[in-house]
Amino acid sequence: MSTETDNQDSRAGMPTELAHRTADGIEVLLLWDGGDGRLRVVVDDVRDGDSFELLADDGRQALDAFYHPFAYAAARVAGDRRARASTIAL
């Protein structure tokens, strides 16, 4: 068995880091999962341990979410509230 094949097999379940930035205790990662092709943005606040993750539909959305993760998170929360409100109203 070759070492190259072993390394590829061990990386199959691990996402690839495409971009990383840190500012004021906030770490933002853009990750690609080669297994299912999904892109995600992971945000970690190292000051208080809070974190969240955003799944992207495409590369353009992923890059925009990488640079503006809190705007995307706020939109997701607002969308969840509207969905719950409309469900309750029915």
C-alpha cells in the first residue's frame, strides 16, 4: 500500500481550508468538504467560546458570507423568526 493513498484516505473526511482570517478575537474559516462538495463558513469567537456555522449554496455566496458572516447569520435568524411566525399564524 502506498503512503500517498493512505494520506488521501485519511484526508477524505477532513475539510480543506480555503481561507482564514482573524480580527479582534473572531476567527473566520472558509472550508470545502471534498466528499460532498459543500462550502461552509465557520465563525469562532475565541474570547467567549461562541461559534456558528453557515452552509453556502455556491462559491460566490460562500465568499460573501466569509467576509460578512454576521450579516448572513442575522438574515438566517430573521428568516427563522418569520418562518415560525407564519407557522404559528396558520
